Amino acid sequence: MFAKIRNKLVILNALVFFIILISGSTALYLYMEERLVDQVDAAMIDQSRRIFDQGQSPMFRPVGRPIDRQAVLLVWTTEGKLINTNPNQEEMDEADVLEFQKIEPHDLPQTYQFGEHSYRVLTVSPPPGNTLIELKGNLFKVSISKVQLVRNIDSEQTILDRLLMVLTAGTLAGGIVTVLAGLFLAGRALVPIRVSWDKQQQFVADASHELRTPLAVIQSQAELLFRHPERTIEEESEKISNVYKETRRMNKLVSDLLTLARSDSNQMEIERKPLQLDALLADVSWQFAQMAELRDIELTTKLQPGIQIEADEARLRQLLVILLDNALKYTPAEGKVHVSCSRTSHGAEFEVEDTGEGIAREDLPFVFDRFFRGDKVRTSSDGGTGLGLSIAQWIVEAHHGKIRVDSTPGKGTSFTVFLPAKK
């Protein structure tokens, strides 16, 4: 699937870039052609305007500035004879001259290719009647059919041919580079997409696996209840309790999945308001104090007063509940859980530390992964879904903070959270 997407991206990018290259090259070639030919045309048109005098009997003379390369002047009579002989006339093939005779008058110069040569030709119709011309120092009255200015543009055409060759080679080289660069960039661009896709596939597989267990338990217990419809609720209380427990577990799992799904799609909004962090920590810790006492765990706090930040109170409370619940869950009897917070230069920092079983070193990089459970500290028998720390990490990152975990197997674990004072 990703290979097909990469190929489509490469083809699309290469096609767009290739069109841009062709358009740019074509525009450059046409501009250079126009500039080169315009210079020739301007000289020829200027020369044609000065061919005839303004008198009653127009006179034809070979004129032009010495610094310019003059156009060749060809005068054709009504009998089809070439009567003009200019001493400065460029050498031209006789066959080419005969081809010029076939050209009809036109208001603007035209380009013609005869043999190996390229010419720019301006064909002008003279005024009606006989025209007085100067030929070898003598004046003659001749009936002229057309006058032509011919300019050899081989040098200009050579420049254009070389330019076309360079532009063609550059376009092809650019196309090849674009394809190679497109393959590399498309591959790099698809890396995060591929990783996200793999994570999504793993997430779906893990969620399906987690949901399968409570559903199987509920189905089996319900089937057992249907086998003995005559029994009372009290007699079947154990099975009903199992159904209820698994339903609660599945409800919590679905709720956690929904939270993560909304966070992934940026549908979860954080409502930041001024918040006393030390007061919130004290409140949540007090709620867990009785649970800790029942489990024979000592829960202590050390909170620096007057710490105010901008945060979402509901989400921050959820974060604290996750961290304290994990701390109490994996701390044995006669263990300790300590909650502390202090002000920093740019915000606040709090820590939840326990003396529980700890996390293996090889498991530390994965504790925030979804559905991850270490062999010792995160087992399904504890009733967890494996999503709590993933949600905790999302809450911290949504507040532009950082969360860090340190643990030593057999000695305990500590989670440290930094939150900026303002958005």
C-alpha cells in the first residue's frame, strides 16, 4: 500500500515539476528568439522605410548604417528579373535567390529555411507605376514588382539551437533529479505515516484483544445464568458480580479508548484557567489517603504553598488520579507513597514517588505506550487497561509540559511532571 502511495506521489511531483521546467524553458527560448529576431526585424523595417524617396518618382538606394550588418537588397521586375546588384551584398546561393522570388509581399518579416541556411525576409510592394532607381551610378525607370530585404540569420539560429539543446538537456536532467529526489523525499515523508499506521494497527489489535476478554466473561456468565432460570438472584450472585465487574472494566476501557482517539484527532480541548496546583495535589492526595490506609500504605505529602499555573483542572486531576492509583496499586503493604511539588523558574514541578516493585530497566522506554504491561508491574489481573499512563502523557503534553519516569526494580518508581506556569 505504501509503495503504491509513494509511486503516486513521485509521479505527481515529477509531473508538476516537469511541467514547470518545460514551461520555463519554453518561455526562455521564445523570449530569446523574440529578442534576437526583433533586432533583425527592427533594422530591416527601418531600412525598408528609407528605401524610397518622398518625391514623385521614388528612388531605390542601398542604405544602412555602416555599423549594422545590412540586409541584402533584392529588386524584382515585373518580368521576374533580379536587377539589383549591391557591392556589399552577402554571398547567397543562386537556388536560394530563386526561392526568394516565390515569396509574396508581406507587412512583416518572415523566417525561411533554404538548404542549410536560415533567412529573415521582408518583401515590400513598391508604389504603382515605374520607379526611378539608381543602378551603378545611372538612373533608370523600371517597373518593379517587389523589393526584398534579406538577412542571413544563421548565427542567431545557431544560438537558438544551442540554447534549445541546453534547455532540453537541462529539462531531462531536472526530470531525472526530480524523480530521484521524489523517491527519497516521498520515502522520508511516508516514514511517520507508516509508523502511525503501524501504531494504529497495533492499537486496534490490542483494543480488540482487551475487549474480547470481558466480553467472553460476560457471555459465559450469562449462559450459565440461563442454564438455571429457577435459581434466585442470591444463588447466582457470584455470576452476576462477575458480569458487573467485567462490564465496569469494559466501560473504563472504552472510555479510555475514546479519550485517546479524541486526543489523536485533536478533538479534545484543554480549558486553561488559573489553578492552585498545591491545593489540587492536597485534595487528590486526601482522597487517596483512606485507600492507602486500608492497604497499610503510608501516604505523605510535601507541598510548597502558593503555586499557581494555568491548566485544565479536570484533566490535571485525572493525571494525578492515574499516577496515585498506579503508585498504590503496585506498592506492597507497609510501603510508602510520597507526593511533593515545588515552584521552578518557568512553572511548577510535582513528583509521585513510591516504594513499590519498580519497573525493569528494559521496560522503562515503553511505559507510556498504549496497552503496555510489564511482566511485574502491569498485569491484567490488577484490573488495569494499560492506557492510564498513555492518557497521563497526553495530558502533560497538551499542557506543553514534560513527564519523566525513574525506577529501580525492588526499590520503587517515581513520576516527575513539569508544567509551565502559563500557556
